[in-house]
Amino acid sequence: MSNIYDQFFLLLVTISCLACSDNSLDDSSYKEHPTNLQGYSWIPKDTLQVQYLGIIDIQDYHPHRKVYLCRDWFQKKIIEINQEGEVLDMWDLVGTGPEQIGYEIYALSYFKDSSFVVLGEKAYCFYDLQGSFIKKIPHPKHISGLCIL
């Protein structure tokens, strides 16, 4: 009985190999245009290469200044980059001081044209575009949904 299964498996592997092989691709066309494989090519449309060692995610975009507001989850930093991927500013606002946001950055966004707001562990904190503290508005613990304390 296992002989039938072995033959079926061998037939399936043979069909898969024949179906996946392509004899129309010659090496000369690949060597001339390595990114153009049978009419397909890689075109980066919304890719941004940032000169920063870490993992960042873009949170907001300021259309007048043409800059992005980002955060680094692991290092807990707020980063501002331009469209070329250059780091313009970097702020470390995590802490328990009166002008700091707490231990976590939950969200951040540009606010009007002259500041940005950060949803921290215990409050909304407003900063100007140079990273200077403006004001803090406390919020209830349940508003972020992630607060443990």
C-alpha cells in the first residue's frame, strides 16, 4: 500500500518540477538588466531610506515643512526626518519629570503648524517644533487602553 503513496508522491514532485521550470529565461537578458526579469522591475514608490540605526515608524507628515514625525519603539525616541531621509531632530522625552511624557509613547502628531502633541502614559504633552515643552494635559488611565498602572 505504501508503494502507491510513494509513486503518487514521486509523480507529484515531477509535475511540480516541470511546471515550475522555465526555459524561456536566458542568462544574457538577466545579465544586461538584473532588475528587469521578464518585464518586471522594482520601482520604489513610497520608500524612504533613513540614516538612523533603529526601527522607526512614521506617525505624521507636516505638509508645509515637508517633514515626517516618527517614533522608535525600542529606544523610545521621537525623530523628525525630511523627505530625503535625513534626521533633522531627535528627542528623548520619556521619563517621569514634569516636562516628560511617562514611560511610553502611545501616539504622536503635529498640532497646528507650530507644535506636536504626544500621547504619553499619563498625559497629552505639547511641544514646539524645537522640542521645548509647552504644556501637559492629564488624561484618565483608560483613554490609551494600554496603561497598566
